[in-house]
Amino acid sequence: MQPVNILGDKMEIAYYPGCTLKTNAKEFEETAIKVFEKLGIKLKEINKWYCCGTVYSLATDNLMYRLAAIRNLIRAKEEGYDKLVTLCSICYNTLKQTNLMAREDEDAMYKINSFMDEEPDYDGSVEVIHPLQILNEMMDEVKAKVKKPLNKKYAAYYGCLLLRPKEVAIDEYENPSVMERLIEALGGSAVNFPLKNECCGSYNVACNKEAVIDANYRIITNARKNGAEAIVTSCPLCHFNLKEIQKEVKKAYPDFVGLPVYYFTEIMAMAFGVKK
Amino acid sequence: MKMVRIYIMGKEYRVPEGLTIMKAMEYAGYRYIRGSGCRAGFCGACATVYRKEGEYKLHADLACQTTVEDGMYLVQLPFTPANKAIYDLEKIRVDDKTLVNFYPEIARCVSCNTCTKACPQELDVMDYIQASLRGDVAKAAELSFDCIQCGLCAMRCPAEIAHYHVAQLARRLYGKYIAPRAKHLEKRVKEIEEGRFDKDMKKMMKMSIEELRKLYNARDIEPEEEV
């Protein structure tokens, strides 16, 4: 197999799970580890890690919310890795944006490094990667591993956090295509889906559920109108907002017809014939 | 005798060097009514915070285990206000969310690590809170095993977490639902219930102190059984 550029010559990469992959999204982690193993890549969970902070705080004057992400990056570096992969879109976005700050904002890093005086100084040298960026370079290998082609129509849903802000986007931020190419490589067909980077309503699900119900209705209806038989995502919160509240959407919108929602690693596991 | 200067709640005293903070305060005339227990570093009653002259760091420790140094600024923390969750261990179940449901404030942890720095037992306090947050009860129980509940973590936490109560719930859940049962213990409890030792106990209760002492010194020590 050709080495993947983004990983250099290494076939093992430090893996940061995040809390949700150990609780509500266990199937995401299980399938990811298995399908990457099929592709010859070991996702090695770092020994110590902390909640990423669950969102990249936009309060630029409160550096406390950056500590957890920086600490995780230090742990990865300490264990000898220069790259860190994470599956959850929120963890990815938080770690990636914090790492950019570590590279660009000297004043902030002076404060953070002084505050964390029990840790070695951090300089932004760990690269944060999303697994879709690895797959983007491995579509031929993915195709070669398919045992049961998918034969269905899928809508690739990116949401916000894989694409915005554009500095951390894993793909073309206005019109990404990596998940569509993955779906096609797995033998499925990817439908045109204008709402693929629409926000799912995010944490509004906890305090303003109507907003999420509306977003769910628009997103799923749009996918369905374009012929999708299922939705594919990489974010546990998008997954929750699109999947778990469909009954409530049906109550608010009687014409609503739901769709199954999968993590991209779940459809890979199906196509690879990997048992859950 | 060489004397050192210490400041107790801001007032200067001279005390012999080599005393613990606890003994130094008693030497200076303070009497412990609360905030003192075993005097041996096990009970966690004598939480103390101090600064050293010319140093910005606030130290946290046990007054019975820390020796005074010249120029120390001292105060005792005999009690930590921290709310305890109410639960019936027989009725609750252990899953990913048990700890965060009883102590939702653990989700406020920003990984500042101040709790870890405050711990006189040198536990990885932040790590067990993080394990609790992701539902890893076994890990939280393991990492907090040596906690003596002094409360210093909770006093220092900017997220207002009551770490030691979370840890105690984790250990209780671990003991009740996760740890393998000790078969030899179950066997012994059954033997006790069936009255195997009743006769000997009755006999001993009639013995004099002298006889008991003799019996104790001559006792058999059982070898440890494989579990």
C-alpha cells in the first residue's frame, strides 16, 4: 500500500476519542477503529486525555477555555506523536482552532504556558487531523476493501464544525465533497444536497428545541426531496439532532417523513463487511 | 532551640523549628476543636493552606504532616462546604451517566488542574474528574482510591466541583457493581451467620484482660488465601 501523505510514513496515529465517543456515540468509535484497521491504520488512543471543552469559546479574553485542548495536544506530543486524529466534529474543531491559536497568538500562549507551570510549554507543533482527511487520500484503498457495495442513495451531511471557520475546514468550505466521494467509493450514490453544511441547531437542543426541530425538518426534507434514503455524518451532536428527535419533528410537522442517520464509519463498516 | 517566624492568620509568632503546622499552632496557643483528627495523615481533618515568604504559590497540605518553615503564612480550613448528592446505593444503577447525573457540575471542568495541585495525597484529581465525566467509573474509583476527603480540591476549584464526593460515589458504585466479589469473604460471612464462632466468642467474653492478652499473643495468623 502507498503511504498516505497526510500521515507521512506512519501507519499508527494518536487518537483522541472525546467524551461522547465513550458514552452516546460508542458505535462511532467501534466502527472507526475497525474500518481504519482494515485500511492498515491503527488509531492509538492517547493514554491521558481530557474533555476538549465541547465548543471553541469565542470569548477571546478568557483563556481558561483553551486549557483542556492545549493539555490534550501536550499529551499527544509527550507520547511521541506529531499528529492527532479525532472523530467527533466538535472535538476536531475545538482542538484544531486552539492549535491555530497556539501557533499564532504568542501573548495568549505566554499566559497559558505560565498558568500551566506543571506542563512543558506548548508551541502548536502537533497537527490536528480529521479521519476524513486521511480517507480523502485513500479512496482507491477504500474501494479495494469493499465486500458489500452499498447500493443506496445517501446525503452527506457536514454541518458546521468540519468546515467553519474556513481556516480549519477539512475540505472546500463552501462545497465540500470528501464524504460524497467516500459514499461513491463504498458503492453507494451521493445525492445532491444543498443543505449539507447547514447548522443542525447544535446545543439549542438543550434550551430551544423548537429551533432544532425546525432545522431537522428542513434538512431531512431537503435530503429526501433530493432522493436520499439515508443521511451520513461525522458529528455526534448532528447525529443526535437529526436522528433522536424525529418523532418530535413528526408531531410539529405532520407531513414529515424521517430518514435513517449513520456515521460515515458505520457505512464503511457495512460496505467492508465488518461486524459491529 | 532554633526558632522560626510564622504568621497565623497574619499575626507573627516564634515557634521552635521542626514542629508540624498543627503543633506549631498549638505551641502558639491555639486549641483545635475542629480540624484535627488522627494527627497521622490519614483522616483528612486538618486541611491547611499557606504561602512561603517571597513565593507567589499558594500551597495546600495537611497541618499534621507539614513542617513549619521560616516566614510561612498559615491558616486552617477545618471544614469544606460541599453539597452531597442523596442516593440509595441499592437502588441506583451504574452506567455512563450515573456520576454526571448526581454531580452535573463535573461538566464545568476546564482542565485547569488546580485540584491536582492542591491534593495533599498527590492524586490525579483532575484525571478522575475527567474519567467521571466520560462515565469511566472504574478509572475514577482507581485514581481516587487514596482520597482522604480533606476537601482542598473543592476549595480550590474554579468550577465549584465537589471532587471528593464524586470520587466517593465512584468508589461505592465500583465496590457494589463493578469489582469482582470476594468469594472468601462471602464464605466467611456465611460461616459467622451459621454460628461457627459463637461458642468461642462466648468463651472469650468471660475471660479476663490477662487471659485475652495471652490468647492474642499466641494467636495463629492465617496465610492469605488465593481469591
